[in-house]
Amino acid sequence: MQPRAPGPAEPRRVPPGRSRARSRGAALLPSMLMFGVILASSGLLLMIQRGILAQVGPPPPHPPAGPPSRREPPAGPGLELEVLRDTRNRTIRALCGQRSMPRTVWDLPAGQRRTLLRHLLVSDKYRFLYCYVPKVACSNWKRILKVLDGALESVDVQGKMDHKSDLVFLGDMKPEEISYRLKHYYKFLFVRNPMERLLSAYRNKFGEIKEYQQKYGVEIVRRYRKSGGNSAGDDVTFSEFLRYLLDEDVERMNEHWMPIYNLCQPCAVRYDFIGSYERLRDDADHVLERIQAPSFIRFPERQAWYKPVTAQTLHYYLCNTQRRLIKELLPKYILDFSLFAYPLPNITSEFCRQ
């Protein structure tokens, strides 16, 4: 298990038994009924139900080691990848085409706009905007931005990442400067399987980072465990973490477990490219080519200490968690699953017996 810089909101003290039927505070999210219609019309819901997306397995995140070949013409995407990208693009267009959805960042409520703008990093030299998503290789992308800006010598420099200094945030600019960059710059983000991202955040923040254990862990244990008053916050269970997420307002969540939709607002910002953690190396190379980064800049290798979430690890945690808990949590992350073409988690008895 494992944490980094804390997010803006402290966990709120709420009685464990309170109703979860309260307003979620997501003013611009479509109703579940409307969203079901959108998904059905795009064919994605049927694909999820039949497990088709689960069978379209993405290539390994890290191909066999070898010298980077970023200057060679990239091979065309395979049929499976084309299907996934087409599904993703169609679903985003269907959802974002709804009358109630935001067309620009200025259509967003102030709080949602603030969250988005503080997650959009700017490179004026290379004319791009990157929406960073914690637990989706954002530290390495920040290294690249610092190298491009001359603040860091190499992407391989070791040491703790400073997530604020030597970075330019769109939210620090004037409205006219923001609008110009949103209109004219290349825009991209990277996404990840929502449950895998949550598990990665849980293991990192509550298994390794004392700051998160004290700020969030102590309260989570106190709230959801009988006689948990003596916990130091370093023994939060995955089920307790999920119960905490169920009781949290999405827009007040820490950025490490806030849904990607809320962080990057893909309806208010028309992204030119959405990469995936499962194809990290290839998709990163595509972006580096597109922004015309110097040939010596490559996407960093994994740090030696990094403990990846494997399919087996995710399987273990999901199958040892109450199904009811996972099913109740899915609506909060349904846009991340559906817009970015990730299959819903398989927690059937047959799968978990394997």
C-alpha cells in the first residue's frame, strides 16, 4: 500500500448511517436515465453487458524494453484499438451533445471550473495543454513539462517530485488568456481503469504516506469501524475506503480519487487526444511527436520502487469486497467507465472463484 500532496478538502465528519440519497452536487451531470439512453443509442451499454469490451484487451502498458523509436513513423493502430477509440469518441459526442451539458469552461459552475483550470498545465513554448490526472502517470508528465521548459535537466532526475513549482497552471491566467489557449493549443489527457486507479490511490496513500494516513485514514477508521479510535490511519481497509467514497460529495473529493470526468471536464474542453494508461508508452510517444518535442526527450521509465496494480491484485481486492459496496459506488464513476470505454468490473461468483 502507499500517498503525495494532499488535496483541498478535509474528510467531513458524517454519521456512518446517513442516507446516501442526498444530492451529489454534480449540477451538470445527466440523470442516470438520460445517460442510459445515451449509452444505449451508442451501443456501448450493450457492449458492456455482453462483455465485448472486456474481451478487447488493451496491449501491455510497457512493451518489451528497447531503444525508443519515437522518430520512426508509428505503426497504425490495430483494429481493437480503433474500435475502442471509436466507441470512446462516439460516446463523448453523444453525451456532450446533450443540451444540458457544458460547451465551454465558462458554462461550468465556479467550483467545477476552478477544479478543471487548476488541473490544466500549460506549455506556451510547445503550445499545448495537459490535464493531469493523479494516479495516471502525471508525475512523469510533469517531469517532461519541466524538461521542456528548461527547469529540469533530464526526465531521469531522481528525487521527490515538486508538483507545484516550475509548472504553469491555466487557472493562474486571465480569462482572455485562458480562452485563447483553449481555442488554439493542442489539448490532451490520459485515463485509466477507474477501479484500478482507486486501488492504486488506496495502496499508495494509506500504505505509504503518513500525511494521508493522519489527514484521511484516522477519520475513515473512526467513522466506519467499531472501536477504531486508536488507529493511526495506516490500517484502513479497502472496504472502509470505498464506504468513505460513497459518503463523499464528488466535487469535494481529494484529486487522487475524484472521477476523471470532474477533473478534466471532457465536454467543456474538446481534447485533441485521450491517451490511456494501458498504452502509456505508445500513447506518450504519439503526444511527444505531435507537440514536436526534442528527440532526446522520452517518456520516463518506471521508478524502481513503483509497485504496479496488476490484474491479479485488482481481482483479489474486488473479489474480497462486498459486491453491494462496489455496485453502489459505480454510479459515481460511471462516466469514467463509459466515456473512456472501460468495462464494468467483473465481480460475479464464477469469476471470483477462478
